[in-house]
Amino acid sequence: MATGFATTSTGQEVDTELAVFVPEMWADAVRASFKKNVVLASPGTDMSPMISAGGDIIRIPTVADVPAVVDKAAHVAFDYTSATEDSFTLTCTTHKVTGTMVADIGVIQSSSDLLTRYADSIGYRLALGFDAQVEAALALTTECINIAGNTVAGTIDALTLRHISKVVMENDCPMNECTMILNPTLYSSLFQIDDFIHVSKTGVADIANGFVGTVMGMDVLLSNNITSTNHNDAVDSDDGALNNANVLGGFVVHNSALAYAFSQRPRVQSEYSVDHLAYKLVGDYVAGAVITQDASQTKCWGIVEEGTTAW
């Protein structure tokens, strides 16, 4: 009698070298890696629960400010006015996928280190894809802050930081409710500003992904995934037209300015290939992102330096 082989087709399902390949275990590891590596969505609001029962479109209503207060005249009724409300559409139809094929699955599964490496790689690539999707949404803002008034090109100095703060506060966005997301060039320039407090000096243990410190009350995030140019209709904070070829160096985002959702959260699916004697692993997600601001509610700004086409 032959030994060492599954005697029936169902026997393969319980063979040690195959049974230890548990998709759920990989899925948990991939989702953990994805969450750890997503940066640009950190200031946003996850609206995935709104489509947990199905669907791929979320309507987000705007809430216009009520009129300014007025004097109440005696015996005169208050004059009501109706607000014109609009809505933002968050469409979760962008499908991103990555994968690999893992040979000698029995050996791979016997090593938790190798399991972690593959799971980290899939989760990291999915996170980069999602960050790029969020960055493209943020880049649609037509409001920018031009830092060309800096003393040294390609830097945020005390003068431009003051200008950024002024713009944010003039739009009724408290600084402590905003996040500044910067590329490595602009981030490194913050070290010349005394008001920049690096994360190593804060003593904070549970920090957001990409968090590197605070400046003027704003959290600062570092991202290598800022690649878009400013929107074709973009203006600077003084309403002057901007060139269309300026490459964005970062964003200032109020915590209500970004919404995102997953109609399918990051997952892993596997299939054994007899031809290759290996497992094919595929990680994917379906998601969407949108900035939630209109002409009367500026809450997201792109940071540009007029004339800068590369950082």
C-alpha cells in the first residue's frame, strides 16, 4: 500500500502542508499591514458602515451655515430664510488588486517570518494604491496655498508657515482640527522652525500612520505619495490664478474635508495551482474617496510653490 499521499480528493484538504494554509490568517495579516501603511486617509472619515449592507454610492449632504445673528425687534416675527443644501457623491467602485504566487507552500507556511513578509508586501502595495487614490481626490481642490514667498525655494519657513496659518484660520478651521501632509522635501524643511515639535519629543505612544510631529497646533504627516499637479482651475489663497503645472508639495486638510469608504475591504484569496505546485495569492479592495467641500466651505488646500514642477 502506498503511503505519503492523499488517498482521496477530499484527503488533500486535510494534508498538513495544505491545511495550514488558512486564508483567514493571511487576510488578517494583510489587513493589519494595510492599516499600518495607509497615511493620506488618516485625517478623513471612514463611511464604510453606510454601505455595509450593500451598494457602492454614498450621498453626503452639505450643511450650510445658518444666517448671522440679528437684532430681535419687539413684536416683530423673526424672518426665516431657507438654506440651499447640496450633496457630495462618494462612489466606491475603484477596484485595486495585487498578488503573487508562492511555491513550496508547506515550507512557506512553516515559517511565520515568511508568512509575515508576504502578507506585509501585499498589504503595503494595497495601501500605496489606496493612498494614491486618496491623493488624487485631495488634489481636486481648487484652493491652494502658494508658499513662493519663502526665503529659500522648496521650503516652509516661518514666513510661509504664518501665511498658511492665516489662511486656515480665516476660513474658520481651528488649527488643532487640521492636518498638514507634506512630501519629504517640505517635511525636512520644518526642522528649521522652532514651532515644529517632532514626534520623538511628544511622548505619544498611539500615533497615526505617517505622523511625524506638530506645528502651530496641526498634526504633520509625511507621505511619499504626493505626485499630482494642482487643479486646472486652482487659485492661491489670495484668489490669484495659478499655473496648471505646479506639482503639489502637500495638503492642509480639515478633519471634515475628506470622506472615504470601502465596499470591499482589503482581503486575500488563494488558489492552488497543480501546474505550478504553488499557491496563487491575490489581494484586493474596492473603495472610493472624495473631498467634502464646496465654494462656500473651503476645508482642503493644496500646498504649491508657483513655478515648481518637481520637488
